[in-house]
Amino acid sequence: MSSRLRDLTDRTLPWIAASGRLGKSEVKFVKCVFDDGSSGEAQFASSVCFLVAEFENNRGLVKQPMLVKYNMDDELTRNWLCLNEQFRNEVLVYENVIPFLDRDNTMISIFPRYFYGSAGESDDPSQYTIILEDLRSSGFKLSPEILDLDYAHCALAFRKLGVFHALSFAAKQSNPKEFTNIVDSLIESRLLERNSESYDYLYLRSLDRAAEPLLKNGEKVDEINNLKNRVKNIYVYFKNILTVQEPMGVICHGDFCRNNVLYKYENGSPVDIRFFDLATARYGSPMLDFTFFFFLNCSEKSRKLYKDEYLKIYHESLSTAIPGVEVPSLEDFKEEFRCKAVYGFMICLFFKPALMSSKPFNPVKESRESVEVRARRIVTNGGEKGTEVIANMLQEMIELKYEL
């Protein structure tokens, strides 16, 4: 890590000072102070450190809290998790997509400030770097609840998601040619054919797990068998789900869930939210983002009570965020939800039980396991409760006649 830190202080932070990304005033880098114990802190698929960089301008010292994210050192893990593609895509989104979509500085109320990114195809992938504003200094933090967030947390997330998606509708209508160029520049960072083996155990075996309790009781047999037939080629199945039926196309966050949003609280209640981690951003239906959060972070009870309310909150925000922008109707979005709900559901089949597991995920160790060992872990995560949760989710999908 020492060479990385040296590069930060000798090259990167001085570059940021000269780049104008700290504001219009001329600034000079002075020094940085690292958070005790944070340097090299391991994240799910990256290494992160937090620091406060000090800069000098004509009015004195300016302190800027920053988060520095590095790609993983381990090449096998990077290839398995598509981390090289993810870093390149995220830098592209911060460098090109967000500035293009932004209107009236709206993006600063959605994402942290972006200071630096380095992830070129010709660069050493182990040196890929992204530097963002550390939002902790502004009072933002992860929600204390990991899985089932309450109404206030979910409503806030869907409201801000509507603002983000509205920027795509605005850009598509005002500058369609450049919007198409932006869409074409995005890098596929999740659905790659080289990982088809992983898709089989992530999705197909997780679906078998969810179906087993229902089939055991003789419930929903025809519907489950029909779904299993349709997902035999999971790669093609997902490609079809990801196909955009215009005008339902926006730049999606791509991994929109509790793990990638930070809340600000007043008297224990969430009052503001910021999104981060755009590594898997893509062009797709707005409901890709909505349904992932909905199934992963709304409880079964909340989904049944508030689905229409959440869609209404989202649509109202989408419709009013940018005056003059035309968006599909609420009824159109209800139908789009029905058609795309399976996207969030399929990911949550393995991800929700994994988040219920007491055993932390070790990507480096996991990348060296056989497919069978990985698959066995996937279908046992969360124990009996994990099975119950996804079985109930499958039953919900069928009973509410969501498209499978």
C-alpha cells in the first residue's frame, strides 16, 4: 500500500489541485492526513482508504475529506468478478456520463463529488483508482438496518431515484444524438459470457432452492416449471430482460441497493440520501434499479402494503424533477414494473440470503474454490430462513402475476 500512498501525495493530489475540480480558485496541495486504521481497508471488491487532503488557496487552507478506492491486487479475483471492466465503466460514468446528464447542478444532490479516476485499458489494472468526496464528513452513513428498510428509508431512495432517472429523459429529449453516443460508450461490466458458469449456480441453483418448498407442497408447479424452462440459458434470459423498450430507457445506477446508498439523519429519521458505486451502470429500464431495491431492501410486508405507493413516489419525483420533460405515465410504469420485476427477483434469489449469512464473503478465497463449492455455499447461505424468504418471494411473483 505504501507505493500507492506515495503516488497519492506525490502525483495524484497535486494533479487534483491543478485540475480545477476543487473550485475556480487556484489551489496548491499541501498535505494529507489518513484516517487511523483506514488505509487499505478491505471492501467487497476493492480496497478503500479515507483521508483529509489539505490545499492552500488565496484565502488560506482548505480541508477536503476524500475516499480513495483502488482495484483489487489479485488478478484471478479481478477477472472472476469483472472488476477491471467495472472500474473502467465507473470512471467513464463519473468523467463523461454524469457531467452530460447534469442540469442545474442536480447531480451534487445525488452523488458524491468526483475528483479523480484512472482506469485506462492500457494501464495496470491493479493501479486503477477512483477518488471521491468522503460523505461521512457531511453526516451521511449507511443505514443501520442491512436488509429490510422501513418505509421512510425506502420512500427516500425511490424519490431520489426518480430525480436521477429524470435527467436521462431530459438528456434524451434535448440531445438525442449525444445521448445515444453516451449510451454506446458504456462498458458491460456484469453480464459477460466468460462468467456463464457463475450465472448457472447463482441463478439456476438459487431458483431451485426457492422452488423446493413450494414444489414439496404441490404449489405453483406449472408456473415454476415454465419459469425453469425459460431460464435454462440464463445468459440469453437476462439479455432479453435488459433489452430496452423505448421510451423506457435511462442510464441506470446498475447496483441500486442499501449497500450503495448513504443516508443523513435528523433525530433518528432519514432526511437525505446520496448514491455511490456506479461500477455496473448501464442503459436499461428504470425498473431495473427500482425492482432490485424493492426486492432486496423492502420487507415482504412492505412490498405488499406499499408497492403502489413507492411507484407513485418514484413517478411523482420523476415527473416533477425537471420542468418540461415528458415521461411515461404512472400506469405505464406499473406495467413496466410487472414486466421487469423478475430482474430484481432473480438477483435477490442469491444475494438476499448471502446478506443474511453470518459468514463474511471473502472474494479472493472464493475465486479459488471449485464451482461446486461455491454453488453449495450459495444455496445454504441464510439457512432455513434464507430459503423461506426467497420461497415467499417466488410465490409472490407468481400470485401477483409478474412476468416470468
